[in-house]
Amino acid sequence: MKIYKRIFLVLFVVFGWCNAQEAKIKETFLDRVADQYEYLYHNSIKFLDTNKPMPRTIVNGELHSVSIYDWTSGFHPGSMWNLYKLTNNTEWKNRALYYTKLLDSLQYYTETHDLGFMIGDSYGNALKYIDNQDYEKVMVQASKSLSSRFKPKAEILQSWNTNDRWQCPVIIDNMMNLEMLFEATKISGDSTYYNIAITHANTTMRNHFRDDFSSFHVLDYDIDTGNILKRNTAQGYKDESAWARGQAWGLYGFVVMYRETKDIKYLELANNIANYINNHKNLPEDKIPYWDYDAPVSNNTPRDASAAAITASALYELSTFVDDSLKTSYVNRASNILKSLSTETYLAEVGTNEGFLLKHSTGHLPDNSEIDVPINYADYYFLEALLRQHNLKTEN
């Protein structure tokens, strides 16, 4: 009996030490992440007195900020909300509130489909931590503004405004704006927003995906008949290729669709997109994709850390909806992505990278824009993935 007691004591001490070490490593890592974002915060407050208060990326070696009307404007306050949850530091909450309120007027803006990013990631995250009816009203009004872009005959939400190339362009990115519509229905009780989200998702599911579950980037619709006029890309390698961030948007969007509706067809599609990404022959060993899965690969082919971060965050949530075997697989895939993103190759040293967390994202390569640079949405989804990883470990 004494021997068993000794063995138990040794195991208790060993496992206790391991858990303590793991906690210490985690705390040190989060400290580093928070310190770097602290640097970004102080580096970017100089823009608050301008009409471009939101840090977005680096251009010509310098921090580049954008106006509240830029589609990425919600990611900076959103990252602060994620940091508040990760660190329990109320300073991040206060800063997040300040930057969130800068976006108040966007609730009435009807010239973009990206209100889900802009308002959902700012005010939507605020509502996770603050019970505020005024913020709820912003979410509902923003959803009303977004819904003005719904084309009932074509059964889609129009993405970009009409131009010489497209009559009614719809991009796979638009799946990311539907979450806000679901929240608006929960707040208001008005099912209009819920029904628009489902209608748009079903049309996207029917038309945007190829047989291998990769996605086109841009579809052009006839708004009167719903007929597809063109299948193109804007930011990918070519029309028939699989633009990396687009595949991540699709995965994330249909995970949200299953969460909100529990319709099995959305879960099946999300699983198929996840498998397409994971099994692609051009996916590098470190799981950080090239900017397009079908782009020619060489030593100079840009990666897209943002696509990897979005994928990791989506996989963590997807793991909560599947059986144990798939759950383990998805958690491992997401954790391997985060492990790569947390290496010195992708995670910036404190005081560098103008304060952004991740390096090596690609925004719009065909337009020669934001190639191999940090971008604010990469940081947002990286922090969200870290938060989801933490929540899964806590639940288990």
C-alpha cells in the first residue's frame, strides 16, 4: 500500500508540475501577445485626431490607418474585445469601448455588404460582455441597412455595388456578414433578418461551390431572374482557382450557419470545405496556405497567415458540432495552425511589425496590394482562435 501511495504522490507532483509549467508558458505567451498589441495601441492613437483612426496594415514600412468606412474598421476594436476576454484586463475593455463607439454612424450605412465585419465584430463583441440596449439597437439598425442590399428575385445579398464588370456581384466573403443578421433577429424578434441570412446562404451553397467543395470568389447575378452571368475571381489567381482566404470565409460562414439553424446540410458542407483545405496537395507542411491554393508555388510565393487564422478559428468551433473522432481531428488541425502562427516565422517580436501580431498575410495580390504584410483581420481571427482554444480546454 505504501508503494502505491508513493507512486500516486510522484504522479501527482509530476502532473501538478506539468500543469503549472503549461499555465506559466500560456501566461508568458499571452503577456507577449498583449504587450505587442499594447505597442500597436500606442503606435496608432496618433490617428485618432484624423479621419482615419483605424490601424489596418503597413504600407512602405509605415503604419497605415483607414477610415471607419473601410471594411476592416471593426477588427481593431474586435481584437481589443478578444484581448479583454483573454487577459481579464479591463483596460482592453475600456479601449475596445472607445473604438467601438467610433463606428456608431455605420449602422445607417447602406453602401457596403461588410457591416457584419464592421459592426458585428465591434458592437457584436461588445454585447458579449455588456448588457446595453443602445448597442442592441445599433446591431438591429445595421442589419436593416445590410438587408437593403437583398435582391429577392435573385435570393442574394449584393456584395459590391454595380460596375462595368458585374451587374450584381456576390462574393464568398459575404457569408461572414450573416452572423449579425441572426443576432438582430434574436434581439428584435423580427425574423426578416433570419430569413434573409438563410436565403442568401442557400443560394451561395447552390451556386458558389465546385464538385470538390472549393469555392469561386465572385458570382455575377441577374437580379431579375437569379441567373448566373459569370463566375470570376477578383483576389485569386484565376477564375477557376481556390483563393485561400475565400475558402476560409466559406468554412467559417457555414459553421455559423449550422450553429444558428442546426440544419445538417450546413454542417455537411462545412465538413467538406474543411477536408478540401486540409487535404489540398499544395497546403504547406506548417498548414499556413499560399495566397491561392492553385497558384504556382516557388520560394517567393506569398503565404496568407490571415487565411490560416480564420481557418483555425472556424475549426475550433466546428469541432464542437461533430462526434469525438472528428472533434479530435479538427482540434488538432486548428492547434497545429496556431502552433505555426505562434513561431517566430509568423508572430512578430514585441516592438516590431508596427505593433501587429502576425506577419505574412496577403490581401489583394492581383491588385498588387497588401502582399506579405500584417493585416488587422489576421490578428483578429488569431486572437479569436486563441480564445476558442482556451474555452475548449476549460470546458474539457
